[in-house]
Amino acid sequence: MIMKINKSTKWVMSVVLLTINFSLFISSCADLSYTEESTRDEEWTFNYFNEGIKGLVSGVYAQVYNNEFESNSAYFLAGATDEAQYALETGDVNSYVNGGWSPANPFSNTWTKSYTAIADANMFLEKLDQTDLSDWKYNSEYNNWMAQLELFPYEVRFLRAYFYFELFKTYGNVPLVTTTLTNAQANSLKRDSSDVIVKFIVDECDAIAPYLPVSYGTEVGSEVGRATRVAAAALKARTLLYDASPLHNPNNDKSKWVKAAEACKYILDNAAAWGLKLSAYGSLWGHDAFFNPELIFGIGRGESNSFEMANYPVGVENGSSGNCPTQSLVDQYEYQDNGQTFAERHPGSIDLTAEDPYEGLDPRFALTVVKNGDEWPSNGAQKKIMETFNGGFNAAPKYGATPTSYYLRKFVDGSCVTTADNQTTRRHTWIVFRLAEFYLNYAEAVFNATGSANDATYGMTANEAINVLRNRADIQMPEFTEDGADWVKRYERERLVELAFENHRFWDVRRWMKGDQYFKTIQVANISSNLQLTRSTVSRTWDKKMNLYPIPQTELQRNPNLTQNPGW
């Protein structure tokens, strides 16, 4: 359901939380069968509000989180990057890195869910003039329905643009469809260029933004879970950053970087007026994360402990290890005293009985990673001292134990009890857009637009933008001063650390076209029974064709006008 604001609560109104009831999603999404055709029954849809019109709009919203961030799926993507190794071989995400990925096994959910949502959006926008709620005009909610109905077209256009971004970043060139289609028409479409798709997204965001509220606090029903002006600005800025990146900008057209920089700066300049501000890093997830003033757009889940069961360590009752941070990730954290990385200070083996190599690391490390010797989970019923050394209580040779010597803390709510009896559950919020991302996006765009990390053409240099994040009261890391190639290296490290496990790394490395550098091999830690830490290398399948997803083979069979992405 779309959440209703309690007026006695100090609610951060810029937050968008998609908490649509799953049963509503099931009943309201179109049955596309992998086509771009809508098959929704129009006769009743536009004559009823909650079950018809609003149900259709909710069904489009629901596709935003359809199968995203599931605890053991290919859509929690950290295990396909240098951030994590998924502990269990049965994890779908392993197919990305073990050679099991192909057009016949394409993880085609993005294609399906996006065109499902787009088809319903097109039908809604095209048929909206058929709306007739006159039979309900004496209903006490009639005026409220009419007020919401005024905003629905702009919300739906935002969602349609959002799904085109998902398709663009995933496949590159895709068919642009803005009208309802017959099955025959849907199966004769050709792919439009990414330039066409990007222009459509940007134009839509510009067109709808003035009509969308900054928040829904003063709107009828005071509902959150709906698109805002802030979310439209964020979608535009991220789209332009991706479009300027090497994968989509092989000739390094500087004007694309300029557009991205300007779009990101617009968000930073207006953040305070919109009610946005940077928060403490550790408050970005947890039961009350939807109150966070940094969130722009988030995916809200009801109370559950399934993510905790999937990611609690082996040895914790009902823990399955899940997404285990790699040594490759740990090596990128810097020390607070001089900015040296973990790998630079400790390039070889480490005697953990003689020193604590983690002392003094960037505070984001302890908020993201569970290491040997930590107390975890935090709930009193299950709290233990973690033993990730060989033979330890949470380590090999136990089946499913961490293959990296680390466990995941970020997004895992340690207060959840997962014992057979007396289990507890908590709400979860998955981040889609948050303010910190746009400081990083701005820095990257400005550096590439101007050629310098210290150029103030846009009012704030790239280094100044990053230092805003590093100077947060709870972080306090040495400032950026670099430029040139050294800046790029450190920026990519900072982006990894700040946005770890938020499903950015998978896409960032692809748009930078640096898979050979980051994804071909990863480092994991091995801790012997006498606490000697050594690194080992894990090889993974990587090919430059993987910068884009394969078009599902079923789609190619259905539509001969589609062409496969290069290499697939």
C-alpha cells in the first residue's frame, strides 16, 4: 500500500518509499508475456478509482522493486563485483561470474518488468481521457480522488522515464515505445539509439518536474511512495552521467559531461530548500531509515528478517552467509591519519596476534564489514564474537561459511532475531537515489568537463564536492587534493567505499569500461587457525561484452527486428 503520513510525525517529505502491497502488484500488472503490449481490461479500469485507476498506477510503481534486492538473487549485484563473493554456489548472482550468463539465461527481469511497466504507463496516459468517475461524485473520497488524479499523469511519466533509464543502462539501445501496441506491432519493433532514449528521459524529467510536488506533505492524503520533483531531478542527473561515461560516450564528447555537471549541481544547490541533507552513514539503513533526510528515492519493504537470514554468518542460527565482502573491498579503505589504503599499509601477510590492522580505518569500514573478532549480530539473543579464522565457529570447514573471511554489516539489521523461536522482524529501505551520490556524480562530471579536479567553473570544484562527504562529522577523512590520473584512481576508490552494496559498483565499472581492471580477479582473505591473514586470488569470468546485458533469446525469437548486443 502507499504509506500515509502520520501528521504528528516529523516526516522527511523528500523521501519516496515504495511500499506498495505485493498483492496489489499481482492484481494490477499487465500480462505481457515478454512483449511491449498491454492487455489490461480497459472497461473497468477507468471507471473505478482505488481498484482501477489507482491500482493501475500502483502496478507501475510496483515494478520498480519487482525482484530487486532480494537476498539470494541476481538482482542484489554485489556478488558479481569486487565488493563481495556470494557464499553459496546456489546463489543466482554467481551466474554472472562463472560463465553461466547467456542470452538463453539472460536474467531478463529488467526487460520484462520495464516493458510491463511501460506498457501500462502508455495505456494509462493514452486512455486517461476515458476516465469517468461521475457515478462516485457523492462518495466522501471523490474530491480527494480528483486531486490525486491530477498528479497521476506526471507520476506515471516519471516512472516510464525511470524504466527507460533501467533499459538504457542495462542494454544500451532499446525500442522506444510511447503508445499502446498490438502484439504484432510489439513484435516488429526495432532498437532506437541510446541518444534517442536519453533525450526522451531528460525531456520527460524537465517536462514533468514543475508539476510534481517536492513532497506530499500538503497533498491530499499526505501519501509517500510517489514520484517527486526531487526524484525527477535525480533521474535526469544520473541519466546524463551515464550518457557521458565512456561506454556511451566513446568519443568523450565534453558537452555531455557539462550537461551532467549542471544537472547534478542543480540538485546540490536546491537540496536545502527541498529538505535534503547528508546524514550519518550508519543511519542510511535500519528500521527507521525511511525517516532519513538524505534519501531522495527509496524502496520500502515491510517488516521481515529474510535479508538477515540470508546474510547473517554461518554459526548464527538460520544464518546463510550470503554476500561476503572481499579483501579487494577492504583493501580500498583508507586510514584516517594519512589517507594510505589498507593494501598500501599491509601489502603482505598480517599477524593478527601482533597488531590490529583495522584500527584507524575509515569509519565506513566498520559500518559496512563484519570482521574476525567483532561482536555480531547486535541483538542480545544472538550476539557472538565472530570467529572467521579456519576452524572458527563462523568459518570453514562449515558448509556455506564465508569464503572471504568477512561478513556483511551494511543493510543487515543486527537487531533482528532469527532463532527458531521468538524471532523479530524489522522494516528495510533500499536506496535508489540519495544526496551523497550526487556529490560524487558532480565531482566526476566536473572533472571530466573541465579536465581538472580543482577547476571552479561550476562554483565548486570536484575535490570540494568530495570533501563535503569526507568532512561529515561521523567520517572525518583526509581531504582530496589530487588531480589528473591520481585523482581518478582515488575517486573510483571513494565511490566504491561510499556507495558499497548500493548496486552502483556493478554499473559504474561497466560504464567506465574497466571490467578487466576490477572484475577479472578478486582478492579474498584467508585467516589461519593461528590468526595469520593472507590473501588469495579468485579468478572470474569477464568479457567486455558484459558491459551490456544480452537481449533475451526469447525476445529475439519473437521479434526478428531486434539485434543482439555485441559479443553475445
